[in-house]
Amino acid sequence: MTRDTIFQDGNSPDEFIFNRQVVEVFDDMLERSIPCYHQTTGMICTLLQHFCRPGDMVYDLGCSTGTTLLELARQLSEMNLSFIGLDSSEAMIDRAEIKARMLSRKQDVSFQEIDIIDADLNQCGAVLLNYTLQFIRPPVRRQFLKKIYNSLKPGGILIICEKVISHRPVINRAYIDLYLNFKRNQGYSETEIAKKREALENVLVPFSIHENLDLLKESGFSETESFFQWFNFVSFLSVKR
């Protein structure tokens, strides 16, 4: 795994783009930037095992290099699920397909380069949005989630993992500080942290927990709960009745 050093020097990008430079270090970036990343993947696996039926289709929208989807396919191999990863980055999809071939997962896992906003989704048992919704422009999020709702079978689930904000200033500041300490403990320097935050500004637009819950309800999901939280990182489960 190549170590993430993109924001170490003076040639770091001004805006965060999912290009080949990012792809080379993306797995390391995930592990060092997202608290409890592996634990959350394990919880997602358990939820799919509980809610999905053998033969169901599972979409990962914004699948990046396919790490999560391939791990789920490995752990749930006996359920005969079909896993489909969609991402708009050609570089991400290329890397995901290489991983699938290396892990001999081409039969049950497939990847497609497409803008997830425009993708036509087949009837499925589950949809994953792992740290993806925050990169979608706020005005189109509701319609996007409505499309996902319509694609799910009755009893199907949507799982969203997301960075969030709090509209309570004292709490929001505390959560940000705790997250910055997490990144420092992962080996990121003050310069790297500051440059990445600047690059993500206006690209990553987080909502609060309540704003996300309201958005899901307006999109058709009447049954939604959070199933995990680490300060300003929250995971939601929504079930289609």
C-alpha cells in the first residue's frame, strides 16, 4: 500500500480530485483519514447478511478502488450476492478491476465507470453510499436518494456512511478538534492537514445528522436510524417498507 503524501509538498493540488495521483494512495488515505473504517465495514457486512436474500444485487455507489465491495464479497460469498461498484473516476475503476482480478472476484463483483447521478439502477437488495453523498451537490441529493429508494426491493436497505457537522458551535468545534487529533495520530503533519482541508472546501459539503435524516425521510425512507457514530462520522441504515 502506497503511503499518502499528496499534500506534503508545495506541488500539492489546490482542489481535491479523484485522479490517478489520488488513486495510488487512496487505500492508505482511507485508513488514515476515516475513523473506525474497518469496524464500519464489518458492521455493513452484518447488516447485509441480515437484510439481504440470496441472489440479491448490491450496489456500491462511489465505490472508489473497490476495497469495501471486495471485502464484502469475500465475507458474504455463501450468500451468492451480485456486487456492482459504480464510480465516475476512470482511475478508480481501473484499480478496482485490477484488485478483482487479483482476488479472483470477477464472477461476483463487477465495476462500471459512470456518474452515479445518471446511473440507471436495477431492482436491488441494498445500496451503499460510503462517504459519497457528501460529495454530491446539495440541490440534487433529494432526487438522487429518491432514485435509490425506487430501485430498492421492499425490505431493501440503503446504508450511508458520512462525515457530518453540528449546528451547535461548541460541539462542532470539539468534534473537529478531535478529528484533527485523530489525523495527527495517523502521521499527518499540520501542513498536510491544512492543505487537504483547503482542497476539500466547497467539494465536500457535509450535512448535520438531522438534515440527513430529514433528507432520507423526504426521499421516501420512513424507517431510518444511525447504527454507528464516531464524533463527526455517522453511519445510517434506511429500510424500504
